[in-house]
Amino acid sequence: MFAATSAAQNTEDFLGDLACALEPRWLASENRSDGAGPHQRLLFALGALAPAERTLLAKDARIERVGEDLARLTIHPETLADRARDLPAARCLDTAMRAALRPRARPELMGIVNVTPDSFSDGGRFQGAEPACEQARRLAREGADWIDVGGESTRPGSEPVPLALELERVLPVISELGRARAPKLSIDTRKLEVARAALDAGARAINDVSAGRDAPEILALAAERRAGLILMHAQGTPKVMQQAPHYRDVVREVAAFLRARAAAAWRAGVAPGHIALDPGLGFGKTVEHNLALVRALPELRSLGFPICLGLSRKSFLGALSGGTVPEERGSETLAGVTLAAWLGADLQRVHEVGPAKKALAIATALLADRAP
């Protein structure tokens, strides 16, 4: 899911893709200049979209500065879209959005390894390095692209875990698994110190359910290490988030939050190709909120970043099917994983990789070239 190239290359690829999306309208504009490179063409188009920013987005700007310049733009996407009626260059915005929605050939799967006594589904099953590593190896054999290791439960009602205890739980596991280099490792944490230690031990991504709000320095750490960064939406803390979730428009509010956190990560130096967004199913959401967000996956993908989704064994699935306990929600999980992949989820966190991989293989074959 996350690009393996340098930050500079990620920026150039990102701008090149967007320039290609802008190309048809740009070629028809009166301001074009024959022979301009992809980033220059993009700057011309953006200059037409936001005339007040022309001095910022000079047509001769160097490629290494373009990402920084874009991050400093204050104009909002909704404002740009409103200008589409009058400005020829702006009418390509919907084309750019569709480019961001290109489906993956196969969604990636992230196997969950909770080194905790109290996680909502498998708490206590994999406490200690040996059982946790064995579970990770089993998920790897089943085809996991990633292993996500967590030492702090964030289930509804849970309490924060002390730093020393979280390190004690996850570091031996990350260190042991990191020697293999495959599958790739992610650390599920909100703490800067845990994230840094895990990256030192071999992790390649940070999965932060607070989206960098609990420890803002995590964003700079991800940039410095060129690590993947998953930014998740949550309303409230795990202890109280399910007491009374409320939104006026859950999709619009979650999308706005994710856009803002992605912008914060970009400003901190994280390359666009290293960012993924998670709507946070079950984190301060009712059943209807969760359903609305899954249905809105195409809209969330239009933000321009891969979408990570964690619906495996969640309580809203049980509420829809009859209230089964988490371990008995396998069928519900497979139905959700399959449909979410079709709707645009790029990376899905699951407790059981093998069945999900088989279900996605069938769905991919049946629904080839039919993504919404």
C-alpha cells in the first residue's frame, strides 16, 4: 500500500499523476506553454484554479518545492469545486477525483496481533512474545501483506496503558518478527516512544488511532523515518467514545477530519505516498454511522489517499446479524470485507487472513473492472 520510494520521488509521482488528470483541460486553456513538464503543467492549472496563489505557485518552481507549496495553499477543495462552473481549468477537478479512485488490482490485508489481555475480540490469546509471534507467522502463511502489532487495547471503555508496559508487550514481538522482513510490520500505537522503538526494531508503518493528536511528534517521526502512517478518525477517547456518539453529517465530518490530519502530516514532511486514512469504524460511531461510512468509501477515497478499514468482528456486524460474540462473526466479517473492497478499501485489518484472502480472490475475479 505505501510507496517504497523516497519522499522526493513520491512527491513527483503524486504530482505527475495529478498533472495527467489535469492534462485534457490544461491543453485546452489559453495559458499553456508548449514543452512544460508535468509539474509545470500542474502549476499552470492550479494557478487558474486559485488566481490569488499565482505568486506562490510560480510556473518555474522546482519540483522539490512543489509539495511544500501545495501544502501551504489555504484554499479548500470545496471552494475549488465551486469555481468549476466558470474556470475551464477547474472543470478538470472531477477528473482528478476519479484518478484518485482508481481501484487496486487486489486490496492488501493486515493481520491483527493484539499482545493484550483485554482487546475486544482476542484479548489474552496472544499475550507474550512466543504466542504473539506464532500467531503472526500463521497470518503470514495465510498471505498477510502486513502484520499490525498492538500492545494497548482501544476497545470501548478501555483505559490507557502505561508506556513501560506497552513497550514490554510489543518490542520483543516486533524485534523477533522484524528479522524476517516479510510480511511488513506496523505498530498500532498512540505513543511517540513506542512508535520510535518499534521503527528501530523493524516496523515500517505507524497505525495511530489518534491520527497524531495524542502525540503530534509522531508525524515528524514518520517523515524522518519515511515510514507509512495510518491516520484514523475517532470521536472521543476509547473510554467514553461509545457512550453517546453524535454527528450532524458523519461522512462530511469524518472526511473533513481526515483531510485536516493528512494535511498536518504533509506539513510535517510525510510524503503523500506514505499516508493512509481510516474512518475509524466503531470509534465513536453507532451502527448507522458505521454503515454510512462504509457506503461512502468512494467519497472518502476521493480525498486522494489509500483507505484503511477495520471492520473485522466489530460489534455493528453482530448487531446486524443477531448479536453474536466477536469470535462468531466470521461470516459477517467476510461479507463486509468483500463489499468494502469493492467500494474502495485499499487495506483491511482482519483477525483471520486466510478466509478473507480467499473471499477477495473470488470477488476480484467476479467484479473485475466494475469498481464504483
